[in-house]
Amino acid sequence: MKRYLLAALLFFTCMAAQAQSNSQSLTLKGFVIDSVTNKPIGFVTVALTDAATNQPVKNTFSKDDGNFQLPLARLKAYKLSMVFMGYKTHVVDVDVKTASIDLGRVLLSPTSNQLKEVSVVGVKPLMKQEVDRISYDVQADPESKSLTALDMLRKVPLLSVDASDNIKLRGSGNYKILLNGKESALMAQNPADILKAMPGVNIVKIEVITTPPAKYDAEGLAGIINIITQKKGDEGYNGSINTNYSTVWGARANVNATVKQGKLGFNGYIGTGNRPQRETVFGNESVFLNPASSLTQRGIRSNGGDNTYGSTELSYEADSLNLITGTFNFYNSTNNNSNNQYTQQRNSMDDVIQAYNIAGNGFGKYHGADFGLNYQLGFKNNKNRLLTVSYKYSNSGSNQFNDVASTQNINFNDPNYRQYNQAGSKEHTTQLDYVHPLKMITIEAGGKFIARNNFSNFNTDTLAANNQYLTDSRQQNNFSYQQDVASVYNSYQLKFTKWTVKGGLRMEHTGIDADFSSTGNVLKQQFTNLVPSLSVQRSLASSSVTFGFTQRIQRPGIFQLNPFVNQSNPKFISVGNPELKPAVNNNFELGYSNFAKGSINISTSYSFANNTIQSLVKVDDNAVTTTTYGNVGKNKNLGINVSINYPLTTKLNINFNSQLSQVWLNGTFNGEFYTNSGQQGYAFANSSYKFDSGYRVGFNGGFSSRDVMLQGKDNYWIGYGFSGSKEILNKRATISLYANNPFKKFIKIDFPTQTPDFKTTAYSYNYYRAINFGFNYKFGKLNSSIKKAQRGINNDDSAGGASKN
């Protein structure tokens, strides 16, 4: 495998060097000067576009002394754009008729207004700091053509992805993930699965909203991740075809398209993937103190399946003031799994007191879909003044089946069994939003109502003496869970020459009516929360300072509340807690961003909560471990994040993303007081080198430490990868190779848990090495943009976050 990888990288390098040597020695040069101070300006973005087609040709940065030089491929007419924060964009028409052109001194004029947006094709900074969020421009990253959407998340400031593909925001799995500003069926079941199947080129940018304004629902302790996908709405049509094959994740394909004709516009994408059946090793090792005994579980599990996903948006612009948009998203997947697990328990004398082997086969089918309709009304006297009425319907569900049998039994009499679980959720949402911008202030207000209806029907059929399977009433559970959330919000944004202030207040009233038939529990709760938010930004010449404060709410999820006892693994059972209450977290952050030489973002954060929901473990006298949940955690977190994107040369770029936190936890459970503290963090770095004629090679490496938990720690991760790509067919197509951890097939992931009564380590061997081959092809031509509703429904209030695989 090493020889194949090195040969492939050598091929890309040699071909690129060959192409580079064949280029013509045409050059365009000059140096950039401040028109007021008459001093050179370094790291100005210098972009060259074709004058006839307006397509990007090349771009570079000016050096410290203001000099820049661009190699050219042919004699023709170009447009040269020079962009730098705090200065007016300068565009020069250049007609290259000789082998070398020297523009001499090019003057840039400072502007007294903050640079809000630059509309120069091919000139995009990777990172952007706004008053309440930081964003990563995926389209400006050339590696988006060869990496998956999940791989791109590793580059985003404040985000990390661990060895189990769990996404974390500032080290926390408690956040909301949105698609185009809205909660979506695509991300409802397991966002990592979809993002592994989706090519990075499908994404425009990724926003990390650490101080969500009042218009967002208050759920998600750490904040909001908003993934904005491709929606090039121009007159005409365009699209792209993306295919990929991974040695671990199998074959994937994705098509996205945009069509605009007159007042009608359509854009969307659809993708599919097939994951081959793969086997991995897993197990548990436990030591119990009272009474003294030990337990070991070892087994082999396999899983595989397929998924299909899609997203569409239809737009009808009746006139300049009336706009109707409709959206539809769906997700379908199947999963086939099997496991063979041997369990053995020994006493203090090392005698076997119980043993058995369990073999199981299972099948799961999951689906989700949502439909939304928005009507946006503008006003003649101010077209930025908007009133939006929205409705959204969501429906998701799952069907799961497991067939389990035991053999080699020693002091184990549990019968063979079959498990069935049908679960689903239906949701209706209505929303009203009003935006009124004035000269220096923008006022936003609105209201929202969500009606949720969740259900789950679970039963276990056990093998009886007559060789028939009969339903076990002790392992039967039907429950319904209704949740209504009514909210209103009001926020204000003030923009001055150097200052931006954004503040607001949101009030949410939640009503819960749940019926757990397996235990006879009925749950009725009513609570109201007032959630403030404040963001302040001070803009400097080429940098900014931001401050934010907000409160966030963590509502318990339905499976955390459900008191049904899951005994699918007799020695490790789980049960919910219907008495859970919402937790409130207080977040403070202070950040500094500088874009003078590349992009640098440094931020510090502090958060605290007194009743966070923690996963808790206890053990009984029979060495049965029970996992449940409780409002026992007092949580404090002090952290610092550093994100850098820096061009070492015009062709070599590096990106660095890191976090380090100090965590303090304490709480009382099962009569015991627990306290835990320590450091946790992650770091990810990547670099890429661009050759002439469309060749590019890259390298990345990353580390994620064990996160501190109340009764233990989770897994750590170390990874690295190589990439290479080549643009072909007049830059309409790209072929790519990406290798993740090529020199090792598996990585061991473990989760240690320790209490005064026992110590347990659960582990698994996950696939580590994956070689990916990709092809991307773009087609079509567009001229004018599709108009889209600027407001819409985003149900980001229900509990969410990283999903364990």
C-alpha cells in the first residue's frame, strides 16, 4: 500500500512539473502603493480574470514590499483586480500583447467605511469574522473538489471531528446543525453519514454561530453550525456531477443543478451511496470491587447499507415585492448489521461464574422528509424592509429489527429473542418574521409555534418452550411524546463606521405531554425561558475585535426521558429518566481577527451551567451496568481557539485550526459525589501546493484529545492524509486522489469509565485507512441570479449534536 500511494503522489508531482515546464514565459507585474501614505502594501489579493468570459485565471498576493508577479499562459485581454480590507477595490484592464508587462505603481485608496463584501470572481478569503459568527468559505478552498463535506469540517474554526466521526463545536457535542439556515431531514438521523457521502464542492460555506441572535431557537449549549449548500441561481442552467469511490465507504454519486427561466427558478441536488459490509472487533473489560469480580466481552460486528438524500428549492418571483419559495428535503437509508459476542464473568478466585455467546443479525430502515413554504413581502419605500410568513412540515421515522440467539451458556438462562422497534416524529411549524432596516439600525421581530408529536412502539418476542416466539410484557414499550413550543423575539442591530452592536431577547414557552405505557408514567411539564443575546464588533483597518454573551438551553431528548429499560445486552442496560429538566448554559466569548496577511482568528470563551444533563453509569450486585441520565452536572469551561490561514507563497498555503480548554465538572449521583477536571483540545493543520496547469497536492494532520466527562473520558484521535488533483477538460472537470491514514488499517477507540465501585473500558477497532478516488464535472451557463426568501423556518431548538456511530 505504501508503494501504491507513493507512486500515485509521484505521478501527480511529475506530471505537474512537466506541465509547468511547458508553460510560456509571459509575465504581468507591478507593485501596490497606499495612495495617501505612499507606502507599499503587502498581502493584497491580486486576481486576474479573462476579460471576455469573466472567468478566473490566476491570483496571488503582493509581497511585503508591494511587488507582485503573475505568470500568463497566452496573449489576450484580462482584468486585474486588487482587493484589500480597508481599501477600495481597484480594477485595471490589461491587454497582453507582449511577453512581459510592468504596470509599475498601482495606487489603492483607503476607504472610511468597513469593507462588507467583495464581488470579484475568484477572490475570496477563506475565513470571515462577523459580529456573531465566523464562517469558512468552502468554495474558496481548492481541496473542496477532492474532499468530502465531513473532511472539510475539520478545517473550520472551532469545529473538530473525532475518530468515530463525531462532530464537535469547541469540544462539545451539544449544538444544533442546520442546512441553509433550517433544520433538515438530511441531518436528523446521523449528519456524519450524509456529510461523508456529500462532496465538499456541494457546500458554499460553513458558519459557526457561537452567539446566536434572538431569531434562532435557544437550543444547543455550544451554538449552531449552519451548512450552506450550492445554490447558484442564475438565468439559464448549470450544475455538476460528482462521483467518488472509497475503499472503506464504497461508491458515492451526487448531482446538483440550477435552472432559472423568467420568474421561475429551481435548484437542488441528489446523492446516493452504498457502504459495503465491513467487520470490526469490539469489546468491554470491567473490574468490579464489591463484590470483587471481572467481566470481559469480545466480539466481531459488521454493518453496511445504503443511503439516498436530496434537497430542492423552487422560487417564483411575482414582481419585485412578492416572492414565493418552496423547499423539499428527504433522506432514506438502510442498515444491515450482525454481531457475535462472547461474555465471561469471573469471581475474585478467577473462577468462571457465568459465560455465554450471543449472535445477532439486524436490519434497520430510516427515512425523513420535510416540506416548507415561504411568502416574502417587500415594501416600495424600502425594499430591504421585509415581512415573511412561513410554514414547514417534517416527518421522520425508523423501523428496526434484531434477531438474537445465545450459545455456550454457563449459568445463563435468558432465552433467544427478537426485537422490533417502530418510531417516528411529525412536526408542524408556523412562523412570522419582520425586518425593518433604518439608517443606522435594523429592527427584527417575530413569532413561532412548533407542534411536535413523537412516538415509539417497541417489543421483544422471546423463544418459549414450544419453540414459538411470544411477546415479553416486561420488554414492551409504547410511548407518545407531544411537545409544543411557542416563542417571540425582538432584536436590534446598530451599525456605525467602526462599531456593530447586535442584541436581543427571546421568550420561549414549552409544554410537554408524554405517556410511557411500559412503566405507567405520565409526564406533564410547563416551563418558560427568557434568553438574552449580545454581540459587539469593533472594526479596525484590517482586523476586528468581537465580544459576545448569550444563554443557551439544553432540553432533554425523547430517548433521554423514556424510562423503558433496554436489556439487549444483559450485562450493559440503559434506561431514560422522565424527571429530567432543561439546562441553561451561560456563554461569554472575546475574539480577535486579522486579515492583513492571510487570516488569523484568536478567541477565548468561558461558559458555566449548574444543571447540565450528564450520562451516568452505576453497577448492581450482579455486575450489571446501567446507563442513565441526570441533571447532576455543574460544568465550567475556559478555552482558547486559534485558527490561521496563511499563504507562504503564491502557490503554497497552510491552514491551522486548534483549541485548548480547561474543564471542571462535579455532581452527585447514586449517593456518590463525583468531581473531574482536566484539559482537552484538538489541532488540525493542512497545506496545499498549486502547480501550473491545474495540478495540486496537499497534506493534512490532526489530533483530538480525550474529552473530560463526569465519570471518565472519551476517545482520542490522531490522523493524517494526502491529496492530489488535476483539472482537465478546460477546467470543467477535476480528477482527485485522497488517502486517509494510508499506513495503518485499523485504529483502536476506547471509552474508559471509573467510579468508586468499578472500572470499565469499552473499545472498538475502527477502519483507519481509506483511499478515495473522485471525479467532478461542471456543466451549463448562467447569467442572472434567482431571488430567495431572506427569512424562513429553522427549528434548531430540539436537542442535537454529535452522533455516535
